[in-house]
Amino acid sequence: MKYLNNFPASLLCGCLLLPGVSATAVNLPSDWRHEQSFDVSATGLVKINLPVETLDSARPALEDLRLHDDAGNEVPYLIERPTPVAKAVQAAKSFQVSLNANTTVITLESGLAQPLDGVTLESPAMNFIKAIRVESSADGKKWETLAQGQPIFQQNYGAANLKISFPPAVSRWMRLTVDDQRSQPVPFTGALVHAATGEPAPGELIPITISERDENPGETRLALNLGAANLSIASVQLETAEPLFMRQVSIAIPQISEDSIRELTIGQGTIYRVAVEGQTPSENLSVPMENEIHSRELFLFIKNGDSPPLPISAVRVERRPVYLVFHARQPGAYHLLAGNIHCAAPSYDLAALGMNLKDLAVSSIKIPPPSDNPDFRAPEVLPGIEVAGAPLDVSEWKFRKPVKISSGGAQQIELDLDVLAHAQPDFADLRVLHRSNQVPYIIQRTSISRTLTPSVTATNATKNPKLSRWIIKLPRAGLPLTRMTCITQTPLFERSLSLYEELTDERGDIYRRALGGATWTQTPERRSKEFALTLDSVPQGDTLFLETENGDNPPVELEKFTAFYPATRILFKAESDDELYLYYGNPRVLSPSYDLSLVAGQLLAADKKIVALSDEQQLKKSSWRENEVPGKGGVIFWGILAVVVVVLLVVIARLLPKSQTSAS
């Protein structure tokens, strides 16, 4: 018997499935792509830990999960997501500080009757690291040591740890002794006490893959492939062999915002491995999160400051389990279905469960990985995304590049220098075409900084002999540069440097357009061989000028110039045999409006193929006005001026008196 053969597909999500025959003979509903079968040995409540493969094959909120018994009946269920109960944190009831010869002693009254497991100090000071001893007392007279030699620190670039953890203890009074033997005392202005009554939640560590590593100025960016979507992540844990370090770390996820994908920060913390002299080394390599991640990817940023990049050998995440709870009315085989992109979330009456599910033990039932539903028609890759969009007349586009597709599915293109230079600054003119039809895409704006090395010429050939100038030649005009760096071997100086370009207005006059400026100071105490300048505006041309006034000092020698620009990508879907082109270079067209944003989550969750662009093809010669190099204008002005001169000459010629011929 064909299973629910006469029911409309849209009703399958909300109704109970009709009884059928055994699992080997009953056809499964064809609207669900994945199926997992498992056996239950006894009746009663069953609590199953859902595998990550199940979470990955389902929709983000698990609204497409369905459970059926072996007779074909839909079985109501409940999803349980355990989370830790938040601990009580409050300011200390009283706070007193006293300075001694080699220590700072902080005495506080906790104001909490329950056990404590931590205290966080507050200080406005920066650039310090101290060892601290924590003692507890019930009456303020007899003290017991809870922690010894733990480090506290705070750095200018953001890395900080002012929390001291210790075994849970009832501590009406606390005494914190800060070791000042090796550095000057620092001020402390308050303290927060942490109650130890929070209820922990289960978790498991799973390894993940570092899919991409990019070294941005002063920062390392790691793209982490979780291997599955829809995971509840409690923390991210790093592994490194670096013996001593302090780093501020932040975590971001890809977020769909209007017509593009950006990176949203969802967590931050400090990782460290420090050893205060005379104390036992201490470390923390975990960054807390407690977030549901619906994509397969996380971005982790490590702020290095002036330190070299931190070598990361491995990354793991702590995953919170997701439990499925149901009442088994009879033993036997059960079938868990997932992978329906259209159905609504089920609405079950689970009042009959009537018990505290947290006290229910997790079953030892092992659920196999999802298998294809034999009655499900194999879908195309990324169903719901149309490959072919509206047709497009490309006669106004000046450039295109062939797109090399290796296999079907989700594709990723990173825009190269040709596209960045010739496309509109907001990429409104980008079009992906298959034959004459548009292929919908979505822009991904990343935090990755790419580099290029310009050609630089130093010159003092200026009217001011005290002025140093460097002429910076870029490979193309109009590149979206955001930062410029260089280095020097000069040990002692202070200079104000300015970056600009020279443009020409409509009248043919040359003017300066400022792009950015900064002051660079080198002293024996403060030495930084690299100078970094952030651009306030995007250059229009391909030639920049960096200048500094030397006064009566010798010139500063600069070398190894590097320019930075952000990496921008586009994501789309394509088939393996598609012949695609990327079109750009139309200054008058508006941004396209695709419905792709409705399914952008599928693109984010899918494994994307890296697509290469071929050589640029010029389709249309620019007009004489468009051919003008930015900053080299004035053609209109001089053309109009020439016409005016001709007209004036004609008028003057007509106004001149005619020559009188002499009478014969």
C-alpha cells in the first residue's frame, strides 16, 4: 500500500500518519529526505541524545523532525536543550584596600551566605601582571587559604584576567593579597563575588577543522569548520605549544544582513599561559559561548598586538547535547525523519509526560547516521535556489571574466584586483550569467585583509628641501585600500606623515585629495619599526604620495611598503556543466534584487567550492569621458573653452568695421 498516497504533500507535516505494515514493507512519507531507524526494547519514557548528524540534516530549529513507530503512527516528542543555570554574581558588601611594603591587601565582606567559587577584581590600571593569594574567613580573624599564586593581569591591547577561581567554600570574609615585589602597586576599586550554586550542564568535546587561516595586521583570523550545522556550542578551546602568552580572543558567526553576509561577534574572552616568577604556571585556553550555531562555520579572531602570531595546533568545541524525549507505547523499531524544508513545526500535547525530564536518564540507544529515504525523490543540490534568474542585456557592461566551475552545488568566488578596480565601489554592477540569464548571488563581506606590494619611489625633488616624499604606484586605479604600512631602520625620530593623491578638476586644475595621516614616534623606550596608516577614503587613481616634514633633522628612510584591502566574496549555486561569466563595469546600473536572501542560510550551511576566475575580457570600449583616468580630467572644460573661443572670435569678427575701399 502506498503510504498516504492520496494526501496533499502540504498536509503531511500537521497530521498523524496512518497505520501501516512493518518497517520493511511500509513506505515512508516522501516529503522527508532522511531516515534513521532504531530499536526500543521496553515501553515507557525514552530519552535519546540526538547525534550531530541528525542535527545537521534537520532545519535550524529542528521543526522538521518527525518520529514514527513501526506501525506508521506519528509519535509525539519533546526536545530538551540542557543549559547551565547562571550563577549569582554581585558586588562585595564591603571593600577595603591597604598598601604594605611589598603587597596590596584587599579585605572584603562577601554579603553571600552560600558557597563562593570566584572573585573578580576591578582596576583602572593597564599593563600589569600580578600573583595573588586568596584567603577565606568566617569571622575575619581566622583565615584559610583558598588559592595561591594565581595570576591577574590587564594589557593595553585588551587581554585581561581579573578573576580568581577557587574550590567552593562559604566565605563571609575574604582577604586577597597581591604581590608587588617585582612591579609597582596598582589601584583596585571594587570586587564582584561569584556564588557556586549554579547548576552545571552536560557537554562533550569534539574536534573541529581549521579550514582557513589569515594573518591580518595585528590579528589572526581562523575560519573553523564545525562539520555540522545547528550545534549548541558552550565554548571553544584552543591548543598551542607557545610557552608564555596573553591574547584577547573574539568569536563571530556569518550573519545575513539585507543583501549580504557579514560577520557578527557573539563571544569574547582572554586566553593565556603565564608564569609569575616564583609561582606555578597558570593557563586558560577556553573561550565561553553558550550559543546555538546554525551555520557550519565559526570565525575566531586572536589579537596579537605587536607579538608574532600564536601557533594554533588544534581547536575543539564543547557541545551541549540535544535530547529527544518520547513515550514508547510498545517496544520495537522506531523511525526518525528529517530534511523537509516546507513543513511547519509540530504541535503536540505532551501533558501526559507529567514528570521532571531532567531526572530522566539518557537511554543507551545508539542512533545510526541518517540514510536516504527510499521513497524520497533525490533533490537537487541546495533545493529551493533557482539557478536561472531573469534575462539581462549586457550591452552596457564593459568587462567580464569566465568562471571555472569544477562541480555542482554552492560556489564561492573571491573578487580579484580586476573586479575590485573596475566594478562599482558597492558592487552594484556585479552579475553572474549563465547564457543570457542571471544567476542569483549574495555578497559575503569578510574581515580578511589581502595584501599587495606597490612600486615605491623616494624623492626629495620638491620645492621644500626639508620635505621627504614617496611616490606609491598601485597596480590598478580605484582599488578599495583600507591600510598602508612600511618599516624603517631609523632608530630615533618623530614625524607626521600624510597620504594623498593628486586629482584634476573639470577646469584642468590639479588639487590634492587627502587619504589619511598619522604621527610616528621612535624612541629607545618606544620602538616600532612598522608604521601603519589607516586610509580615510578610497583612492580614485593609481598613484599616491606620502609626505613628511623633516625640519632640521635628517630624512627618515622608509621601505617595504604594503597595502591592504578587504576580501569580498560572492556565493551562488551552479551546476557542474554550467558555462558562467562574471560581468562588471557598468557605472549606471543599480543593485540587483534577488530572492536568494530567503535561502542564504542554505548557502552558509553548505560546503562551498572555491571558484577561480579567468582573465579579464573587455567587452565595450569606454567613451572618451569614461576613458579619463581619475584625476586626469579637464577634457570637458577644455572642449567647452575651445568652443567659446571660436564663438567669441566669430562675434568679434562680425563686430569689426569693414575696411573702406578708396575711391578710384
